[in-house]
Amino acid sequence: MELDDRRGSERFATLNFVHYVLDGCSEGDIEDMGRTIDASERGLLIQTSDPLPVGQRVSLSIGLGDNIADLSGEIVHCVDDEDGLCRSGIEFDPLDAQQLSKLRTYLAAFAASR
């Protein structure tokens, strides 16, 4: 089964900065910046300079237009990409109504630009 078959929600190509914090690592919380590659209502794919550990909890702050969405989730996969960077898939924790509304508005803007 291909990854696309498991997604369950449409993904949109995006390009936004994302601040992330790896929660509760043995070295303490680790934070850095990356950028989004694509996003859906269930999760997103981010590009980072360092690999992110699969199974790790992560807190995210993403610029969504004029808003910032604070989300959390789990890193479900990480691979090296052709640019010598890493791409990590993050599955969101359940979103509250406000988070979901911001995310849907953000995704609608990308859908309209196709």
C-alpha cells in the first residue's frame, strides 16, 4: 500500500516556517526551525536540517496566514531527501475547534491557488 492510500485526507503543497519542540527528550526539550512541505487536516510533512526521531512527541507553531497555530503530534516517519535534509511526517493530535478552523482556512487558501 502506498503512503497516499493511507492518508485519509487531501494534502496540499505548502511552504511555511515551522518552529518545533521535541518534548521530553533525554537531553531535555530540543527546539529548532524547519519548513512545511505539505499539510492536511491530519498532519504535515516538514523539512529539517536534522532527522527527527520516529515516535517522538512534538509541539509545533506554524504561521498560517496572519495567524499562528500551535499544534502537537507524533513523528510517524523520517527520511533523508535529495537536498541533504530530512523530511518528517507528523500526525496531529486531535484538534480543538479553533485549531481545526485555522487549519481549514489555511488549507483552503492553498486549494484555491491550484
